[in-house]
Amino acid sequence: MRKSGNAVWRWLLSTSNRTFVLYPLAIIAFEMILHNARLEVQPWGVSLLVWGYLQYKLVGRYRLQRGGGGPGLSVPPQRLCTDGPYRWVRNPMYLGHLIFLAGLALTFSSWAAAVLLAIHIPWFDRRAREDESRLAGIFGRDYDAYAARVKRWIPGIY
């Protein structure tokens, strides 16, 4: 029994599992309870869900192929990725999470999902800053030069 409890806990600790599985299920359940089992869906919001998930998934695959390492920074990359999607922003995978969460709020016209997004913006920003500090420690001047020319979240702005 203990092993299955640990597996569930490990699954819940995964940011991607929470963002792309747990949160959507929770928001759908919440909205259905709130609206007497009727779910209002804004079809145009689905494009943000798809965009956010694909950005996260495809950029993750790209980073693993180009930079090595493992998913996340538990196994840091062996090479610095500065091209492809990393040419535009330093944290395109985290940005994919935020785009997905925005899509969740808009798709279901959900204030609860909007609150979830509002909570996660500073959370991902803090996490990105911690990751960037670790990458600067690993790659030194190369990372500093990269960070000086590529913005953290929004190309050319921030």
C-alpha cells in the first residue's frame, strides 16, 4: 500500500501532471457543480489549450534532443539551448503551462481557472528565476550572454 501512495504523491508532484491533467479535471468538475451539470465551453479558447500543451510538449522534446539532460532540471542539460524556441524566450516550456492555464480559464469562462492562472504566474516566474540561476552556474558566461539578449517571458519585452 505504501508504494502506491508514494506513486500517487510523485505523480501529484509533477507540475505537468497537475497543469495538463489534474487542473483541467478539477476545473471541469467545479464548473459542472457550479452550473448544475452544464458545462459552458468557449470553442475559441480551446486553441490556447492546444497551443499551450503542444508548446510544452514539443519544446520539451526539442530541449532533450538538443541539450540533453532529463525532463526538468533534476538532470540538467549538458548543452545550452539558444536556438529554436529558445531564440525567442528563455522559458518556453513554462510559458506553455501559462498559455494552457489561460486557455482553461477562457475555454470554460471560469473564474476559478483565472485564479489558478493568477497564482501560477508568480510561481512559474520564481521557478524560472531559480532554474536560470542554476543554468548560469552550469554554463557561466555563455548563459549570461544568452540571458542578456533573450527575454525571460515575452520576446523583446520581458
